[in-house]
Amino acid sequence: MGYHLAGMEVVGVDIKPQPKYPFTFVQGDALEYLTAHGNEFDFIHASPPCQGYSHLTPAKNKGDHERMIPAVRELMIKTGKPYVIENVAGARKELCDPLMLCGSMFGLRTQRHRFFETSYPVMSPRKCDHSEIPLLVTTASKASREKRFALGMQPKTVNNAPLAYGIDWMGFSELKEAIPPAYTRYLAEEMTWPN
């Protein structure tokens, strides 16, 4: 949505159906689609699965999840197009010189830190401000909820989505995977298009 708000035409690709996705959607393997069609686009954003990197994935299960950032980067570079790779904090060592964005940088009631490798230079819009307890939007495992509650974070509810993420069109399952549109809008607006 953020890229759309910045004036881009958006095509989404995911291996799972996304019935509420508001733009053109292709169901399929994103790496295969990128290989076959990446050169047809002016700009590419990828969000490889985060479970292999996330601190919320139990250690005993991390090996069950492929870490796809290197493969995604290789394909992105081959397209020669400007790109962004997004992931969770646990992936920051695998991302090249990542930029961290936080909801507080955009006046949102979430601290949803996400890291972005970009093929173009981008500076942080401002420092994080964690003085407000965030509204959280999705639920996770019982252990994850207890950990967040111990940190003083509010219970998560879809009703908080507009204030926390700036999203009012998604259901519970989509919000678990979402990042605030303000992040991608900022990344799009910071890019200088090649001549």
C-alpha cells in the first residue's frame, strides 16, 4: 500500500492466496516469478519469510525454515533494477547495510522494527521514540504474548490496526505478516529514479 500511495503500480506475488490483497496479485513462488519476470518491473521489493530469522521462532524449529535472503539478493542484483529486501531484526546481520524503520518514526503506535536492505542510499527519517506503550495488532504464541506483556506492551487486537499500523483493510491473519504502509511509502519517496 505504501508503494501505491507513493504513486507506483503494484503487483504482489506470494505462494499463498491473499484474498484481501488490494492490487494485482500473482499466486506463485516468488523466486521463480522474479527469475522469469523481474526484468519487466521498474522496482522490486522482497520480504523473504522471516521464521528462520525471528526471535519468536523457537530455537528447536529455526532449522525448519530456509533463510532465503542471499538467494533473493542474488536474483535482485541480476535484474539490475532498484530493490528493497525487508525482514525482521534477527536478519539484520544477513542484510547489507540495513536501514531500521520503526512505527514511532512515522507517528504510529507501534514499535514494529523492520530492517531494509536497499540498492540505493536511504537515511532514517528520525530516531525511534519509544516513550508511548505501543498498540499491538496481531497475536502470536502464548509464550510470545507473555513475553510482550512482561515488557509492558498492550494486548494485541485487530481493532488497534488503524492507529498502530495505518491499516484498516486487513484481517487478523494478514496483519501478522504486515508492515505499516508508511515504511514502504517512505522508501519509495526516498529513491532517486535512474534516468
